[in-house]
Amino acid sequence: MKQKPLAPPQRAVVACAKRQAKVFGRNRIDSSSEKHRKHAAMKFLKKLFGKTEPSGVTMQKQFDAASFQSTLEMHIQCMAAASSDCAKFAKQYLDSEVILMLAAGAVEKMTSMQTDGQQHSLGVSRPPVFFNITSLPVGLSSACQCFAQYGGYMKYLTQAWNSPAFQSSGCSVWFHVLCGPEEGGHWVQITACSVRAPHVLKTPVLALDLLTRTERKSVGL
């Protein structure tokens, strides 16, 4: 049976996943704890917002912006080390002010999630980058299940990129910060991809832990 050609956003997310599968291989950035953060960094360097059932993870009473800031800085450092293109992007668009904004947004959405046990999102347009912060009420190992209603995280991305919020933003880059509770703290993952011209980020970054087994297989993981 002949398959229909992919729409541009779908081609972008598949290309994003395949490119990162090649760049990162099976190494993952897991920030669920300080030990995992250091381990991942060393290995590397050597309807849009749905409702989800809580995973049973014990949540801390209060989330700390400084802790999120530290985790985000680690992710961005790892991203910058991927290529000169990523380093240039991080230097130009992910400065300390932006990281503080993302950390504050993560705390806000995690607090809302903790209150009602639902998924929450926040969009911030800073052309050419559209920042989206999503809190999920589950541990990292269960996070991919939150996107089952879309057919998986990759299909969720194509829907997000086709959403009025992104389409009308004047932005060309989607930068997605995802976070959730983990025993004694939190986890964070990021996705960054140029969706349309101008392609200011040529090396995409994809939150591999958000992919289902089927999605992983489709990109060679």
C-alpha cells in the first residue's frame, strides 16, 4: 500500500528523531537525580494539553526554581556540546534570563500539576523561538504514556506545530521543556527543532525518553 507523503511538520519531527538517534545514539539525558544528571552528562560528553492520571510518584511539597535552573543549565550545556550550531543557538537564545524564565514557568506549572494531578502547559513566544513548558504528573519512565492520545510524542509535536498558537507566533523554532515529579525531586527533558525557515537550529534535539517503543524503532533506537 503506497503511503501518503509526509506533511512538512511530520517530515521535520521524523528528521529530528532520526538525526538525534544518529548524534546521541542510545545515550540519554536523564535528570531525575544529581547522580543521573552527572552520569548522563558524562556519557554524552564522552487539544494540545491533555489530562493524565497521576503515576503514584511521591511529590515533594515545594518545587525549587534554583533546582530547575540547575537542571536546565545542564541540559543546555549538553545540547551546546552536540555541535557548533547548537552552541551558537544556545549562546544566542538560551541566556541566563531565558533559563530563569523557563525555571520559573516550570515551578508554576509543576505547582499547578501538584494541586490537581493534571497536565499543564505554558507557551511563551520570543521570536524566532517559541518556548513551551509542560508539566506531567508522572515519573519519567511513564511520561510517554501522556502522549498516547495523540498517537505518541512525535505526533503530538506535529499537532503542536500546527496549532494556532505556534502558527501565529512568528517563530520558527519549537523549544519544549517537559518536567514531572520523581522520587525526591523532579525530571526534565527538552526538545528543540527548527520547524520552518529560517532554520536557525540545524541540529535538532529530541526528548528521547518521551518516545514509545514503536517510535524508537521507527528512528532506529
